[in-house]
Amino acid sequence: MTATPTPGGISQRSISLPVGLSAEKVSINRWWRLFGAVVMTLALGTLYAWSVFVAPLEREFGWKRAQTSAVFTLATVMFAASLLLAGKLQDRFGPFWISVTGSILITLSLFLFSYTSNLYFLYFFYGILGGAGTGFGYGTVVPVMAKWFPDRLGLAIGLALVGFGSGSAVFGSFANLVLFPRFGWRASCTILAAIFLMMTMTAAFLLKNPPAIQESATHDSQLAKIPRHQFTPGEVLRTPAFYLLWFGFGLGSTAGLMVISQLIPFANSQGISNATLATLGLVVGAFGNVSGRVLSGWLSDIMGRLNTLRVVLAMSCVAMPALYVAGANLTALYVLIYFVYFGYGAQASVIPTTVSDFWGTRYAGTNYGTLFTAWGFSGILGPTIGGVLFDKYKNYGVAFYTAGALALIALICVVIARRPEPR
């Protein structure tokens, strides 16, 4: 795929199609790859459903909230770290066995989790194995989509990551409302393990790279003869754009997680009922997250990656402090929560697309994994900073305004960023 940069961050991209296959056949084949990506991320997105296990575990073992919360923090760190390793392996050996490894790890995680008897087993089964399985499964999705959909890259990756944004709502609700009342949390974990094994193994067989790639016609049917330089990971680290995007992604995600982690207690402090809180978290939040991934991916194909990120971060700068101002005004709260989740999901969608656009698809797994470490830090910093600020000032406004300031710094980073010059 050949890219010609423009000042606004919009690129003209050539379409790469597998050699020896007609456009019609490629079109049919690649939509199956996208289906596999959605199935994979739908299963892996259940990592975010950790909260449904918290109450049963605390009732049975008497653990404190700080102890159970540490499990999710450990899982996010392992997710980010294993994604970097999975990206490197995927670039070298292809996606299949990496996806299979992720499938086995995530299945073992839930199965062994059902036999948890102490806190350290919990940390290992759910935190380490679950986080690593998520990283290995997720690590193949973006590179495969980048190779199959050079002409609709933003939309394809946005659709592929829909599952990750909605998996917790789908399977978290299924576990909490259907499985737990009938079977208890232990048997429910075994049932979920079996479901996810079937889903992720099916996805692994679908997530394959296309045959050898050749540069074909551009979207306006003109032949593109200039080869696209494929940046190695070492070359990527020597480009200023990498560090600007790393800080932009990291600070933008930290801001989003600061607000999201404090959302339920903030709403409680405003006297909002528990039923309404469930609606805020599951319906409005999930819809914002999912629509942010899809719409921003589609928009980035039209407006350009950087321009889309700039719009999303500017929106977040306003929405986050405005949440505190809205207070108990339910209509305003619903709208602003939607935009906060939209911005968070949009960054998760546009960043991997930007990686492939800026530095090519050959080493997309490693390059994306390296940039994704920014999200790993945000998973620790966001909730921690939000909690510390509330403990010190006893006021959610400080956390929400700080989140807006971090989103503003992220916006500045993205405004400064420029596509690396083609070689």
C-alpha cells in the first residue's frame, strides 16, 4: 500500500491485493477474516467484565476491594506486555499459531480460575494467564486486518475491534444474569471457558494473512509504481512521530480511564439510583465505546488518521470536565458519558490504523505492540490518579478537570505529530 502524505494528515493510499486472485474473490475472502477478528475480540473483550466476579469472590473469601481490584490491574499490564511479544512473533511466524496460543491461554485462564482457592492463584490464573491470552489473541487482529483491507483500513480495524468494546457488556451480562444464578460463579467460568475455546479457535483458523502482496491500482484506478517503505521497529523508534503518538495515546487513554473509573461513584454521589447507574455503565457506555471504534475508523479513512484523533481528543477535553458540571442532570450526563466512551473507543481504533499507515504493514504487529505499551501505563495510571485525587480533595471535580487537562496535552502531541517521510 503506497501512501502520499498531505499537510492535513489525509493520505492517498494504493490498494494491495493478493497476487493471482480477482478483486471479487479477495472481497469475499477478506470479509471472512473480518468476521474472525470480531469473534476473537468479542471473546477477549470479556477481560473488561472482571467486575461481575468481584462480588461473588469477596463474599466467598472475604477479600477486600483493593485486593480484587489488583487482579484487573495485573491483567492489563500483562495484556500490554504480551501484546508486544505476540506482535514480534506474529511478524515472524504469521498469525495462526499466535492466535492458537492466545486461545489456549484464555481458555486455561477461565478454567483454572474456577478452581481458585487463594488470592495468589487468582492473580496467576486471571491476571497473568488471562492478560497474556488476551494479548496473544488481540495481537494478531490488527496486522491481519491491515494486510487484507488496505483500501478500507480504518473501517475494517474499527469493525474488528467492536468485539473488544462490547464483549464485556455481552458476556458480563450473560454471566451475571443467566449463568451465576443457575450455576454459581465456578461452574460459570467453566462454561465460559468452553464457549471462548470454540470462539477463539474458530477465529484462529480465519485470521490468516493474504498470499504474497503486490502493489496494485490506487483507489482512482491509477497505477502506483512507488514502493512503500516498511519501517522496521528500530526505524520506527527513530521517528519523532512515534513518541508524539505514544504520549498522545497514553495521556488520552489515561484521561479516559480516570473518568470511567470514577463514573459510578460520582453518579452515586449525585443521588442517582442503582438501576440508572447500570444503564449508564452498560448501555450508554458500551454504545459509546462501540460506536467510537466504528465511526472513528470510518471517518479516519475520509478525514485522515491525525485529523480524526485531533477531533476526538478535542471533544474529550470538553466532555470530561463538563461531566462534573452536569452533576445530576441525567440528560446531560447521558450525552457526556457517551462522548467520553466514544473518545476512549475512538483512540483504540484509530491508533492501530495510524501505525499501519505511518510505518507499513510488514512489521505492524511489533510496531503496534510497542506503541500499545502506552495503554498499559494508562491502565495503571488512570484509575490510580483518579482515586488518589478523590482521596486527597474529596471532590470528583479535581479528577475530571485533570482528565480534561491530560486530554488537552494529548491533543497537542497529536497536533504536532506528522507522518514520517516516505523512503
